[in-house]
Amino acid sequence: MNAQINQDRLAEIVSLDHGGHKDFDHGVCAMEAAAYIAGEAWSDHPNCVCPVIAAFMRAWNDGLPDKERTALLLPLIPLTVGTRCSSDIANRRANMSADWFIRVHTPAWLRLAGLDKHADLLASMPEITDFAKVPSILPALEAARTDAAAARAAARAAARAAARAAAGDAARAAAWDAARAAAWDAARDAAGDALSKTKIELQQSAVDLVKRMCAISGDA
């Protein structure tokens, strides 16, 4: 679908906001910006953008902190304009999105939780080029979900048990509290570093995914 980008309107967009808005004066999200610079009626479902790309961008837009949303998404918006194509192209993009969520996004969070076995299994699976392949992946996804839930439950149970054990002796409880505080501070710092690294890597991976989806061309 051919669509012209209004450069003057693009220059007006200095920040992107969460959610939908009444008009430009009340704020603009990524897909409202796409409609605006393409000269369409105000909407976060622009006709000039592939529905798959638009859905991905809307979800990503609303999931980002304010400080990161503009820096990550604003450069991508002009690329999305004019991407609406045939259903075959849209299906290819949907497969790319599903593949990214299953083989990139999910493994990254599993590794952060220490579930490397599940992460490696999902990451090593063949590229998803057809939704018909998804049912064969469901057992691996379900196993990862079950173990992640079990790990959270075990951590909570261990914390409760330790607290009960320490509660019977004031001195021991004080020592436990001090040790727990020190361990928590160390774990929080380590987790914070790992979380930040994972987040940055996934954000860049998502940027690359959107660029690859936008680069696919075809007849409308």
C-alpha cells in the first residue's frame, strides 16, 4: 500500500505516550503517530500499517516505560507506514512475530529465572514458518511454565520456613534478619544487572524484528 509520509508532521512528534488519545493535543502513541504522519484520520489502527505490525507496536508501546518508548519506537514509525500488504505477507509477519516470542523472548526470561534447560530447548527449535507447527511446541512451553511456577513456589516456601525457624530465638532471628538483608541486597544488585542486560537485549531484538517485518514487500 503506497503512503506518503508528511515530514512536517513527523517533526512535530517529540514524544510518544501510553495508550490511546482523543487527538494530537492530548498525546500520541506509536500507531496514532503513523496515522498522523500518513495523513489519515486519527486512529491507533492506521490503514497504511500492516495489522500484524500495528498490533505488535501497540502492545510494545504500552509496555514500555515513558523514558524508553520514544527512543525505541519513534525511529521505527516511518518504516511501518505503507506496510499493509496481502494476507500472505501478513501471515509471514505473524509467523515471524510468533517465532520471536517463542524462540527469543521466552528463552531470555527463562534464563533470567535459571531455567536454562527450558530456554535452550525453545531457542534451539526450528524457525516457526507456519502456525501449524505451533501445537508441537506447546508441550515444551507448558513444561517451562510449570517449572517456572514450581520455582516461584519453592522460593516462597523456603522463605516462610526460614522465617519460622528464626522466629523462636530473638538472637538467631536478629542474625537471620541481618544475613537475609545482606543476601537480599546482593541478589537484588545481581538480578538488577541481569534484568537490565536482558531488557536491553530484548529491546534491540524487537527493534530488529520490526525492521525485518517492515522490509517484507508484496502487492496489496
